[in-house]
Amino acid sequence: MKCNPIFYPLSVLLVFGIIRVAFAGAPATAKIAFTSNRDGNSEIYIMNPDGSEQVNLTQHRASDTNPVWSPTGKQILFASDRRQGVKDLYLMDADGTNVRKVFQRLVGREHPTWSPDGKQFAYHRFEKFAVYIASNDGKVDEKLTNGLWPAWSPDGTEMAFVADEGFALDAGGVLQARSLKIQIINLQTNTEEILLPGEILMHAPAWSPNSTKIAFSWINLDAIPIAKLLAGKNAADTAAIYVVNRDGRGLQRIVAADDGATSEPIWAPQADELVYEKRIRGATHLFKIALVEGISEQLTHRGNNFSADWFDPAFALPVSPQPQLLTTVWGKMKIGD
């Protein structure tokens, strides 16, 4: 049946409006937020955990990346260069409306991670190789430690991050690293420890929902066959996904890099699956793997897709005051530039 062109725009608006209303407040069902450049620049999308119903939330000419759900699911924190081309942090409602900057002063902030109570978040300043903690209104903003890729533990007591050993920027501003080690800082005592001593080229730590395990990306040079090294294989193409217990025991490789580098794992709220990025046929896509069955499933198929975060209202953490979160870390952090 041929549609009357007069009514077509109205029907589109009605459908779009229904989608917006459906996500007013927190999503009623599980959603994965992620970044995609399928429309010509990086935008924030959401989709169902099976990859269906992919919706562009930001629709902005700037580069919008690194979305993370608030603990209640009512907001998404993300990075954008919409002010003077400099990456900084923004908040929006879960349906993509009410976008607002977090900080008045523009300094360059990326890779945010929420505290479990939703009152603070951490991020890194790439040019300083430093992790900061800020109040969710942006009024308090203090350095925590040196490093990148912070991840706040779901129990609120620790922060995993990548230590700054060997970090350097080349003339083109590309990160060069001789050693990437995941460290954990106790937010009560300010003490730091290395997750896996002696291991190198590990990054993108992600806590399991019960704070007992950490997933991460690892370029394990020992796992590269000598023949591939002699053939000039790029070590970055061997990045695989591993999981280890919080105490550094029980190391397991979850996803190999047999046909493409894998990185940036995030946990399903029920802790039975991981979403990760995989470089395949010249593009980066999101995949999901069931941890028990070991079966992977491709979720995205257009453009480059990365920086995922999973929210499920059935597993949402409470945001009422919790004893272990009431002690702020402001007075206990390493303050510096």
C-alpha cells in the first residue's frame, strides 16, 4: 500500500515519541548503552541485550562516547567534545533528553565510572595520566591517583585502574606504553596494590557485580606463537579477554583473539555474560559471550561500535545511604596536579 507522504513525517514523529516516552525515567527492561559511528560521527546508542532495537540517543554533530548508566538507570554519563572540541563529561536522562555539562571549567575528562551510591564518579584526564573523583554535580573534583581507565567496585570500597608505568604520548598524541598493569586502590586507606604482579600490557578493568572478580583486556606476549612474531604480527592484534579473582587467583582466558583483537569487557548485571569489543574485518563490533557455555554472539553490524555499559532494573543497586559508602574519600585521597 502506498503511504500518503503528508502523513509519513507525522507517523515517524509518533513512533519516535513512543520510544522516547518508553524510556522516560529508568528503562523498564535491560538495556546496553554503547558508542557507534555508523551515522558519520560517534553517538550514544542503546539496545536490548540481544542487539535488537538500537536507538541513537544523542544525535549531535560532536563526538559522544563512553556512556555509563547511573546506578538507578535514570541518567547516562558520557564524554563529548561539543565544547571547543575538548572531551569533557555530560549527563543526560535515559531517553537522551535534558543533556547538560557536569563541570563549568573545561579541562578534558574521559572514561567515567559511577560510585555505587550515585553521588560521585571517577574519570581520567588523559593528558595528565591521572584518575580523579568528582561529586555528581561537578562542584568537587580532586585527583585520586596516577593512571587511566578507572573502574569503581560495586561495593564502593575500591577503584581498579591502569597504573601509569611507561605511559607516554608520541608526537601525534598517540599513547605509547611499555608496561600496563592493573592496580587497585583502597578508597578508605588509600593503599594501592598490583592485581597480577609481573604481568604487563593489561588494561580496561571491569568489576563483576559482586566485586569478587575483574575482567580485563590483556596482550599476552607469551601466548603469541613464535611463528607469528617472526611474521611481524602486531602484538595489539592479540589482545584477549581474561577474568581473575579479586585476589589475583583463578586467571581464566574467556575470549581468544584467534580471528580479531578483543578488548573492553563489561559484565552483565547477573554476572553470567560479558560484552566486549572485537576487531573484525576492519571494523570494531560488540559481542556477547555466555560464561558457562562459552558461546559468543555478535550484537552490532554497522560502523564501529564500542564502549558498552549494561543496565538491568532487576539488578539495580540501591542508592539509599549505605554505611560503607557514607565515608567520603575527599580527605583521604592523594591531592595533586
